[in-house]
Amino acid sequence: MVEIHELNMEGEQFRGAKTAHLPEQRQINYEVRLKNNPKYEVAEVEESLRSIFELFDDGIKSLIPKQDKDKIVQAISEIMDEIETKELMEAMNVVEECVAEVIICEESLKYSALPNAVLGKFYLFNMDKAEGEEEHIDEEGDGEIAACQTWMLPNKAFYGLWESLHYSSSLKSDLIQYAETSFRLSQLGVSNTLISWNKVILFHGPPGTGKTSIAQAFAQKLAIRQIGGYQNTALVEINSHSLFSKWFSESGKLVQKMFAKIRDYADDQSVMTIILIDEVESLTSARSGSANEPADAVRVVNAVLTQLDSLKKYPNVLVVCTSNITGKIDLAFIDRADMKIFVGPPEPKAIYTILESSIHELFHKGMITGKYSLRSEGYDLPNPSACERSLIAIADNAQGISGRTLRKIPFLALMKYCAGAQQVTLDNYLNAVEKAIESDKVERKHLSDENIKMEA
């Protein structure tokens, strides 16, 4: 059976209407993960999906389970002629053979039940299962060093990462719109002198807030959506710290060699190349102009800025950077970033969603028993259940905790407060989560107090 996320087909009405052309925001779009070595061409799979999805008035909520297919087709045959019924059966067979999973796009969820919403796009993709490949460059006197890791996208390593990240702002949609606009202007050959954009994004904020994760997930999403029309996407993750040499004046040369490798990818205009520079402050520390400033550090900053400028001519390149300490970044680099996005600790609504997704996973795996009375969007829905009210209170109390820590809380709750229990009720587990959060706060306060004493 094809897996469908966020979908439910109960109560749908057949319509047989064709897709209308309405504004993008009213369209319901889907991401479609294909099985390995599908027997049919991508265009035929998309046509089959569309012919099935167009049968329903509302945004379709599920494909037909294999065991129910004959029954559904029998019902449909009563309102369709023999040829149409046969075509539908053939479409179902194509989808069953080729499609592993269909996910309704996040931005389409709110429109799926609207009467004027229509079927939009299908983003069909294959998942690459290969690990990232380490790239090496020569360092004089020390042989080769690992300078970056290259992933072909979409990749299994980042699957589901985008959906696991929750923000109260429009961060995700802003990123997609930025990429679409940037690649469109590049491909049209718009003058960068008259309209300036550098294709550089900077995510900044405290540690543990998911800056690297959103950068990787963003790259994955661009590959799935094939934004810019690129059939292939490469993510090049630069190891910033490895580009500093113990040999005087060598670091700047290492940066140049690193970007020479990047240009090898960029020269292939059929590949979208996304460069991720994690902890970019390592390479772009602010130049003070002091006579005591290390000359090699200045050379590195100059080399990075020069190389970034040289990439502007490539329409298929996007640079994404992260930083925990923006105060140490050179202003010339900050000025080159088109988008400077602060990624802070999640707000209560996002905390609720993060914890609920973790709790649902434990329920799905059988570790939490009984009735499941949590809704994924339950933070601000009317008539919350008792368990939802408990989780809302927990989320409010957890404000200020990083996303990285929140993902650990469900494990800590099991380990510390459900020890030895093979299964636990939802009520008891929510109590354990509350205790785990309080425990984490106490531990962090102790660490903070120790640091204050040491500084004193």
C-alpha cells in the first residue's frame, strides 16, 4: 500500500473535474517519493496520480488501500463508463507499482478542505541512499585534509528533516520564495549590477536551535521541488575548521583550493550546487585592522569574500551559512548575505508540536498505551482534551529550551521516570515529560552558576 502522510479519505465525493488554474496559494501540491527502479516513466506516473486525485471534490486525503481497491472501483464504475473505469484501474496499478509515498506539501494543508482549492503540482523524486562523500585537498607539508563532504540530493540522510522542524514565523515559506526568486532572476540573466543579490543566506542564533538542520533540510527541499528546473542537486558541506593550516600563509591557499573544487560542480549547469558553510565565523572573523591581528586570519577572510564574489556568476549556485556568534563575523561578509535569519529557541506552539510528534512516535511503536488524545495542532485548537491541556502547560513551561534539547526530552522522560516499564499510559508519560523538563532546567542552572563562579 502506498503511504500517505497527513491524509484521510473518509467522506470524499467523486467529481471527475479537471484541474483549474487558480493562484498558487489555492493549489494543493504533493511530494511523491518513487520506488527504486520504477517500471513506468515519471510523466506516466504523474498522469496516473493526477487522474486518481482529480476524482475527489476536496483535497484528496489518501490513496486507495490495495485491499479496498476493487470495492472502490466497483462503486466508481456505477458513475463512469467502462472505458473510464478501465483507465482508472490502469492508473491505480501504475501508482501501486511505482509510488512509495505521497506527502501533501505543508503549505497546502490549510487549503485542502477549502471548496475553491484545486489540484496543483506533483513533485516526483527518487531518494539517493548513498552516504556523503568526503572531498580532500592537498596541504603543503601535511598531505591531504578532509575539506568537505558532498551529498547528492534528495538523500535518505535528510528525509523528513524539513517536516520535523517547527517555527512560529514564515521562515520556511520565505526560504522557498527566496530560492524561487533567486534562481529565476539568475536564469533570466537579470543584471546583478542593477539588481544586487549574492545568493547567500546566513542563519544565526544560539547553539542547539537547528540552524544546521534547517540549512540541510532547505537544500533537500529545493532538490525535491526541483526549484530552478534542476534535475540533480549537490550539497557541499564545508569543514570550516580544516581550512586553517599550521603553516604560515597556507590557510588562504586552502580556501582557494576548496572553492576550486566547488567550481567543478558549479561548471555543470545541469546540477544545482548548494554550499553549506557551518560555523562560518571560523572563516570570516571580523578584521580589526590592528597591527597585532594575525596576517593569516586576514588572508582567510579576504579569500572567502573573493571566492564568494566569484560564485555570483553561476546561476546554479546557492550559499547557505550558519553561525553561533554573529558578533565575530566580518561586516563585509554580513553585508553579502541577502537573508540574515535569526533562529532562536522554539516558542510554545512549536514546542507543543515538537513534543507531540515525539509522543506520537512512541504511541505508534506501542510504548504508550491506551487512547491517544493529542492533536498535532492542539496548542490553539478549540475544546482541548485533558491531555492536550497538560501538554500545552508543559510547552508554556518549556519556553527557552532549545530544539535540540526538546528532542532529547522524550528519551530522558523514559529513562528517568518510566524506568523498567515496557509500556506507559499517556497521562503517566506526560507527567514524566514534565519532570524531565524540570530536571533539565535545574541542571542548566547549576552549569550556569558554576560558570559564573569560574568567571568571578
